[in-house]
Amino acid sequence: MQSHNDLLSAFRQNIIDAGLNPPNTIEADGNKHAFNSTGKRGKKQGTYLLNPITGRGWFKCHRYALYQTFSVSGAERATIADVERIKADKVKREQQQAYTWAECAEHARKLWSRCTPVSTNQLYLVLKGIDPVGLNLRQHPSNGALVVPMFDPEGRLVNLQSIRPDGEKRFLKDARKHSCYTLVGADSGQGRIFCEGYATGYTVWQATGKQAVVAFDAGNLKHVAAHMAHDGDIVAADNDNAVKGSDRFGKPLTSYGIGHKAALVTGLPVYLPSVPGKDFNDLATDKGIEAVRSIFEAAPVSQVPVFDAWELAPATLKGAKPAGWLKTLGKATTPEEAASIARAIMDRMSMATPAGISIAHLRQQIEANAPAGLIHPTTLDSIAGRVDYITAKYRRPAALQPVSLSPQGKARHRVELVPELPSLTPGDYHGVILVKAPMAAGKTQKIGQPMAAHAIAMGQAFLSICHRRSLVREMATRLALTHYGDIDAGTSKALATCLPSICRPDHAPLIDRVRMVFIDEIAQALDFLESRVCRTGDATNRDVYDRLRQIVAVAECAVVADAGLNDRVLSFLEQCRPGETFRIIEMLAPAKLGITANFAYGQDVAPSHVIGECLKELANDGRVWIACETKYRARALEELFTQHDPSLRVLAIYADNAGNKRQRDFMANPEAECLAYEVVIASPVISSGISIEHKDISKHFTLGAFIGNGNSVTPADAAQMLRRVRYLKRYVIGLTSNTTVGQQHPNAILKAAETAARIEGKAAPVTDFDALVADIRASRENAKADFAAGLLWQLNASGWHLARAQDVCNEHLAALRVASESAHQRYIDTLMLAPILSEWEANVLAANNPRGELQNLTLEAHRIRKALGLEGQPLTEDALEFWDDGRAVRRLDRFDAFRGIVPDAEDAKVPVTMRRYLTACARGYAWLFDGIGTEAAGWLTPDVAGLIVDRIMQHRHLLAHLGIVPRKFGKFKTNKNGTLMPMERPERPVSVVSEVLALMGIAIKGRQVRCHSNHGITLEDSSSTVTPETSKASMRQKGNPRVWVYSITPESYATMQHWTDSRANPSTHQLTMQEVAERAAFSRAVKRARINLMDQPRRVLRPYRGGAKWPVEVESVSMSKVPTETPTWIGTWPTNAEDGPWEANA
């Protein structure tokens, strides 16, 4: 680059490449310049700076929250001659501007002379309560707008502001505004009040009698004050801290509060309306002129002490409801107390942002509830800014990490940033190629299809892999490959298969010859490896992992594609092919996709809002695609829409219904089959892989929707589910909260697993597979814990325009509950009526693919009977209520472990992250409750609970990952230096113990007793820590306090013992064929499955006889024990892990 023009051209091109509209003329003078970055009429939403001497600059767009830097090398910077020319150009522009201002000033004076006297009935004056008598105002001669004169610092009329009746304000084109002002009222000699708008100026003049100096906007306030301010002058600032319903998602926090920030820059005393979003004219309209006068009679807000949020100690808030916290704030009496409470409220509510409430809106609520004038606005800015910084620095990057490649990862390979996916040629098919492109970019058609065609034409064996079996058929069709179910391993050369099936022995002859591999949705495929369901025949998920590594390692060309390529994918490929440089093709996401979505947040209002919007769309002859995260929600929505209008054609798609003809037809040809339905409800069974485009016909669906909370899917999964219909541009999203615990770390999982293995006497090293599993689990839990925010951030980063839904209500909540209860009751009734199968019959039915919903429910009923020891018996409502959708199994396991009963487990060769560790659980419970007689009445006292909690805190990570204590004790939080931060000891130990017991299905009940206060418990004394006194004298005696003591409820213990005994000693009763046939609703399903009756033996649990000493003596686990091939995404264990459970003492 040899000239100044080249520098400008490069800078302009950078702005264009970022998806913005560049300025007409770029001024490289080292100063900030505003420009119209969106290309739309209105305010300039962009700012840029370019220094020709250093060759550095930046530009940003406030509208899209985009910021990008720019730099060129030393040889490409401007020369001295260029700099001189720039200075000369600047002088010339200033001269031209002065000439233009002079011409505009003459035009303003002529127009002002033609304006007519203002009418007292002028609409704007009436609305603002302004009496124009005696004011220097006129009316436009043609359009009737109010005209306000504008004077430069020398007092010359140079511009005019016109205010239309609807409040729209305009200045004369190209006329001067900088440092211009107008006056309201006469100078009383008591000082003047600087303000922004004319209506505000009139109000403060009326309230105080002081002359008002109107600067016309916040940006001009400091310039006017610099020329005109004297001692005794003050500023009446606008309170711009209110959030409007039209504010876009992601609007920068710094764009709020412009009024008070500009006022404080002047250095004059500042007065501010106490209501966010109001100026003093609004305040007078709402509360009267006395409310304005009272503010100016008090001390200015600028005199209130300013506190730095980073150094301010937060107050302790009582209760769990924000309304109570805000009420506490309203009772504050000092600035420091109010600021401390405000900081605490902001911290406690921060995790609800941005889905439940924006940071700006939260700041608005705090300001509105604080005592007037008690918190400096800069303090509130600091409190909100602190949370905004943490969000931008940590939360948002963490939410985008699962769908992003880090700069460090990219730096190790060759990266190509492209606006569109390129067409690969035969010469490209070598090595590893990663394709990262937005959803609907055509990765399969533009990359996978040509690759498959090339391999087939060259006679090379080709393999295409996706993670779900349900997606293989469409992939095979799109790539013109043989479906894995139709393969002839001896003759086929191209195969489409699901991930587990790569281990099938009958496929081995073909897969062993494969040299070209295409893996679609690679990130989801790797995530699937963590699941125990990722298996086939005798092959476990570890075997699938090893086979996949082998396939990738020996391939001449391996192409992987995903919109969510991340560092985990890159690390896995680097393990498969160490030392190799990969080609990364990254398609830039457009700044604007043209997709709009409004979202609602809340347990009740969010689903109700989505349903209401869908019903409106259907009433207007629209058609709706709804994504939800569970089969239960899919069934409930199907029931709701059917009940609302029986004539609606509704299809719900979920895994249990794969054999249903309508669903089977849909999965075979979704493009055509979806045309038969007004409503399609999709569960995660089609979270990816299926694409509905309708290229050659009119677009069928008109609205997309999603309801979920992240209990079952991650934000990345939900984003995939939303884009199955490629052409949809309108969406409605309902987000609810969940109870998933975040702040998990893979190292904590690995160390807990290795320690548990040593406790059980089956020590094994941590492998690369274990490291992958631990990373997947930690990443998934963290993503689900911040699901709502994560989904919105990911969609926003993809170019979606998001807006918070307004005026949401619970109108359809009752209908949803009725539909959910109806669908659930039908599900329960179906399980109760399901025919009773033997183990052999169940195996036959399980091998029958695809299965219909009734067949799947028959299998589910069999598994429930087997798990609860009810073989040969019909299921009852009590049994299904106890089953609790499978959660009972873990409770039963923990209850048995608590009693010292564990099953045989031949798992010494199983990876450490895939073991159940019931023996370690049994030893853990024995150690945790050692010396405590839990059978005694009133055994749980505050002192005993405190002892148990102290033990928990010693080994909290291990106990949490074993499932003995709640997952919140497994949180892994580090400071800025990467040092593990200790967890605060819970304030309510009894509640913690109650949660521990609830995990094993045991409940407690409390009562108050009188006691001596000097008793305590030791490990050798299993008696209660209190001695109840029953005599009337002792009841009257002072100094014997009443305390709560707790006991295990006999009912809960008896229930758990009943079901553990049931599964340990299962019934052997079997129904006769006649009894099975009497269940007519299922007889056809049973016959189709060709079921015969046969008994199967059952494994019986044996008691564990270990002692109470736990954990066993094990050496400290260090990261050196992790294999050298551990992926790079696994971080470094903190140096002071003293509160971790890894150095276990007997």
C-alpha cells in the first residue's frame, strides 16, 4: 500500500466486510467521526477513527453491537507528504463548513422573519403545558410547526429547530448546531439552569424562576456550558435510564443515561428527575410543578458520594424474592447503605439477565425503588457496568464457546475466511478439512455431495457419518449413498451410517477400505460419544470412540462440517492426526439474516405466550413449526392444539413414536409430508440433519416457535432445532428457568472418578476418552445452567434480530395445564395396561425396528417392572408415581448404598468416567454419617447437621460427583489467577442434610423441644446433641431454649425399603397368554412383535460389608496422571486445591 488513498480503501473495505455501510468520505485525522453504519434513514449508528500516521484505527456500530480494530504495517502507513495533505484537506473542509454555516444562517434569518406568531392552541405547546406568551417562539409559515431560534455563542441567529405536533424535531439541513442555544425566561440574577430540551427549560424556569439555557441535546450541553456557564449556574439533566419496549436485544448499556452523563461532564451541580425515563417536563405533567420544585430545593444529586462497585461491599439480602430486596432498598437511610444494597440486588439478579431482564432494566428498577437523591447516578452506572463487564468478559464468551473456535486453536492451522462456501475440487481432497458455516448455508449439498460424487466416480470407498440413526435416511438420500441398513459389505463402496454403527462387524469389510470420510454435525457426534446409548451389539461408547479415531486417522481425506465447530472438535482431530496442519474453511456469519424473533421468559408466561402467538398465526391461515425439548411437552402440545380445534392437522414427532406410520412417512420424506399438516411439533429427535426448504413450491410454514428451559438440551441444540425449516423468518421463543447447576470443571470430574476408583480398589489411569467425556459433561452442564441467555446470545451472534415480547399474559396457561395433565394421564394409563413380557420377549420387541408408540410404551413398562422388581405384575399408579420418570433408580441405589448394600460390579476394565461407583457411595455414606445414629428420634439437630456439613466441605467435589450431596457442592470456581476459590459454608446445615437425605428418597420431620444448651456430639457418641426436658419445672426454667430436632419419617423410610426389597427379591409371577390377550388395547402390538412367553433369571443384590473408614488412603492425584494425549481443552488444576477431595485421608 503506497498511498494515502490505499489506506482509506483498505479501511473502507474492512467496514464493508463487517457487513456495515461505509461513510461516503473517510476522514483519517485521528479523530472520532460518526457515520450511517446501517444504511437506513435516521440517526448515525456508527463511529470510526483512523490515524494515518500509525496506520491504526477502529470502527463500531451501536446498532449491531459490533466493534472491530484496523491496522496496517509500517510500510503501508501514510507518508509525511500524505500527513501534510491531510492537514491541508482538514483546513479546506473547515473553511467549506464555515461557508456552509454562513449560508444556512442567512437562510435561518430569512425563514425566521417569515414565521408567524405562535398560537396558544399549538398542539405541542398544549401537550407540554407551555404558555407561549412572552416567549421567543414562532410558527412555521407552511406546516404550522413550532419554531425555536438557535443562537451561536456570539448571540447570532444561525439555525432553527422545528417541532411538529407529534413531537418530531428537526434542524435546518447543514446548519450549525455545535454550541448553539436558546433562552427561556429572563435572567433573574440567581444563576441559570442548563438543560437539553425546550419543554424542560420552560418547566424548570416555571419551577425555580431561574432563566433556562436550552442546549437542544445532551451532546451539545457541555459545549454550551463551556461558553456560557458562571458561578451559581446548575444543570437540569434528563433521566435517560429507562428501557423502552422497542429497545433491541443487546443494546449497549453505555447507550443509556446519556442525559446525566453529559450533565456531569459540565462540572456544574446536577439535578435529576427521580423517575427513570422522565425529564422535568414529564415529571411536572405526572406529579405537578411542586414535585419539580422540591427536587431543586434539595441538594443536587451530584453532591452525593460516588462509590466504585468493584470496591463496594455488597449487603446481605434476606429472603429470596426481588420484591423484598427492592423494599429493603427503599428503606435505606445513607448513600453507602443504599449503594451496598443496590450492589447486592444487581449481583443476585445478574444471572436472570439478559433473558429475564436486561441489565439496563434492572438498573432502572433499582433507581426507581431507591430513595430519591440517595444514590449518585455514577454509582448506579458503576454497579450496572460491573455486571455488564463480567457478562461480556466471561458469561457471553462461555455461552458462545461451544459453537466457536478459539483464536489459539485457529492459530495452529490454516484458516480461510469466506463469504460463501467454496466448491472443492479433486485436488482439495486430502488431509483434514473443517467446514464451519452457519445453519442453512448448504454444508451437506455444497461440500458433502460433491465429495461423495467424486469418491464414487473414482471408485474409492466413501463413508458419511451422522450422530443419530433417525437422520441417516435423509443423509443417504442427499448424498446418493447406500443406507447402512441396506448395505452389501462385499460390493458397496459408499455408505451412510449413524455413529454407533461404525462398530458393526458386518460393516467392517467396507469401513476398513474407507479413505474418504465426511462427518456431518461433528460437534454433536462427539457429544453423543459420552452417552451410554452410543453403542451397538457388544461395542460400548468407548469402542465407538476408538473406531472413530481409527477411521479419521487413516483417511486420505476427512471432511467435518458443523455450524458449531469448537475447540473440542479441533482437539479430537489433532489427537487423531498429531502434528498435521488442517484446513479450516470458516464462512462468515452475515450481520443481518433477516430473521426476527420475539422472546418471553417465565415459568408460566413464556409457554402461554408462545401458544397464544401460534394460535393467532393459525387463525390467520398460517402454519406453525414448533420445537420443544422433551417428548412430554410434545405430547402436551399435540393434545392442546387438537383440543383447541379438532379439525387441525397436527403431527408430533418424538423418539417413542418412530414406528408410527405418519411419523415414519415424515422422516422418510419431510419436504413433502409436512405439507399435510398445519402444526408440526418437533422434539430433539430431529434437532439436526433434517432440512425443509420447499425450493420449488410456495413456502408452507409461516411461523417458527420454541419452548424450553435447557433441562434436556443445550443452547446449541435448541438453535439447531429452530432452523430445521430453512426459509422461516419469523419466530416466537418461550424460555423458562431450570435448576441445572453450572460452574462444573472437567478436571474435577476426572479427579473425582479416579479417586472413586481407588476407593473401590479398582484404580485405573485417566484416558483420553475419559478426558473427552469429562469435558463434554462439564460443558453441557454449564451450557444448560445458563440456557436462556446462551440461546439468545448464540442467535444474536448468528445475525438474528431479537426483541423482548411485550404485554405477555397467562391466557393459555390453564389450557396447557389441562392438556399436559390429559397427556400424562393417558401415558400413565397406557403403562398400566401394557402387556407383561418376559426378558426374551422384551429383547425380541427391542430388536423390532422401527417401533410404534404402543410398542415403545410396552418396552418401557417392562423396564419399569424390571427396575422395581415387579416382573409378572401389572403396574399401579403408586408404582408409577414412585418411579418418577426413572429418577427412582438413583434414589434406590443411594438408599441401598446408605444401608451398605451394593450390587456386584465387574467394571474394572470400564473407563473411570463410565462407572457407577456404588461401592464408593456406600463407603461415602458410612464416612459421612459415622458415629451418628440416624435411627434415633430427634437425631438431627443443628449441631449434628453442622458436623455433617463440615464433613461435606472436606470432600465436596467427590461427594457431589458421586451423587451423595447436591451438585451445587461440585461447583468449581476460580479467581482471575486460576486459583480455586473455596465454597462458602452453607448457612442452614439442616437444610443441607435434608437435601442429602432427599437424594435417597428419605424425608425428615421436625419438632421443637426444650433442652440443655451445653450438650454436643462426638464421633464416639451417637446420642442426640440435646437432652429434652419434659417436666413442667424445666419447661418454665429460663435458659433452656426451645430448639428444632428432626427425625426420618417412618413412611418415607418404609417406602424406600419396600421398593429396594422388591427389586432385590423380584416377583416371579407371569400372566397367562389369556390374561395378556385380555389387554385388548395392546394385543395387536404384541402380536406384531411375535412375542412368546419365557422366564429369565434376575441378578440379586448382595450386602456390602465394608467399614466406615472413607475415603481410603490414596496418593494425591496430579495432572501428571492424565495421559499426554489429553486434549488441549482440559485446563490446569489449581495449585491450592486443598478444598478438593483428592488428597483423601482415612
